[in-house]
Amino acid sequence: MERGPIPSGAPSATGFPAGRRSRGCGPDGDLSVYRTHSGYTGADIGEYGQPGSNGLTLDREGRLTIDEHGNRRVTRLEKNGVVTMLADRYEGKRLNSPNDLVYKSNGALYFTDPPFGLPKFFDDPRKELPWSGVFLVKDGELALVAKELTGPNGLAFTPDEKFLYVDNWDEKRKVVMRYPVNADDTLGEGEVLYDMTSVAGEIALDGLKVDQRGNVYVSRPGGVWILSPQAKHIGTIQAPELPANSPGVTTTARRST
């Protein structure tokens, strides 16, 4: 399973099971290992189903920012190769397993934190937080900005950055939420943009993108659903395999992971 590709000259993607990050090389699409042990470095890696790195994105300086699924932290890879810790604990408790992330244009970083990187998910004894949150990293501080979803997953801003969309990996509540972004970069009360719970399929919602027209692309069973900003289902992109995430939706698409 690949996750979190980003356009950076050659696309980068992450592989959950092996914990490796691959980079596309050349027009033929040949892949090479960019970084091993990118998401988990523990000796008990055999217990983990998804230990590798997950969401990837670039900051304003072009530095790779990584959701380390198994290590339960968010890091930034500096241009000299040094790894900088951005977040690993909230109020003294370890994060669940950071999943997806996106930067606002002012440098504020948002990420989702469901427990899907833990071997037993919600029932894992290593889980320390009682909920799954959406977090904000700003000025070196970590803040919880939403916690109503059981499995917050993909996230992306509207083109004007006035709203943040977050979808939910929960078979019983397959919703895309829309949160107003406050002046201090916290989030206001969210509302449901679109509810797909009635759509058949055991797989819930995964990666999410927004294009420059404000249309929302959601990875879900049956393909990638395209929703208008007015919550209309425009169409579905069908693929031969189950879609999870993608680097962009059009040649002019807004980038998020």
C-alpha cells in the first residue's frame, strides 16, 4: 500500500509495510528507495501492520515533512539530512499515529491523528490519548483544534484557506467535514459537507484533495468522488485498484496530502 505521494521534481511516496519511501526516477517511472525505516525504528516492527511513514508534504522552504506512522510523531527532514521533531506528544501523552498533513500558506501545519498505525488500532494498550484529534503546529506549539471524528484522515484547505476539509475513516460515519479557519489558525465548529455513510462498502474515507476551483476529491470505495463546494456529487473517478491518496488532481491543483 502506498501513501502520501508529493510532487517534488520526482514524486515521492511511502510504503506502509516496509516503512520505505520511494522516489520516481526518470520518464519511465522507475522507483528507487529514498529513505529506509522512514516510519518506525522499533525492534517489535513485526507486530505492526502499517509501520511506515504516512502523509508527506513540503513546507514553504521545500523541506519534506513526514507523518511517521509507527514512531507516532511528525518530523521535518532538513536539507542537510537532520531530522527535526515537530510533534510527538500532547499534554504529556504520546500521539496515536499521525496520518495526513497539510500546510497553510503562513506556515501553520495541520495533521490528523487516528490510531491506525498501532497494531490493535483503538484497542491497542499503547494508545494514550482517549480520542482521535486534528492538531495544529504553529510557532513551535502543538494545539488540538478538533476531536469529534473517530478516524480523522485526509485534509485540505479551500483555495482561499477560509475552510479546512477533513474526512473520516469510520464505516459507520463516512463524512467529509468543513471547519471554518479562525484568524489565529484554530478551527471553528465543523459542519458536514457530505455524508457517504449510506454508500455500500466496508472501506471508509481516505485521502482528500481540493483543486483551484474548490472542488473536493475524496478517496472512497468505488473510486475518487468529486464534490462541489456546494456539496453536490459531480462525478466519480474509477480506478482499477482501491484509491488511497495522490499528489494532485489536475495540472493546476492545489497541493495538500
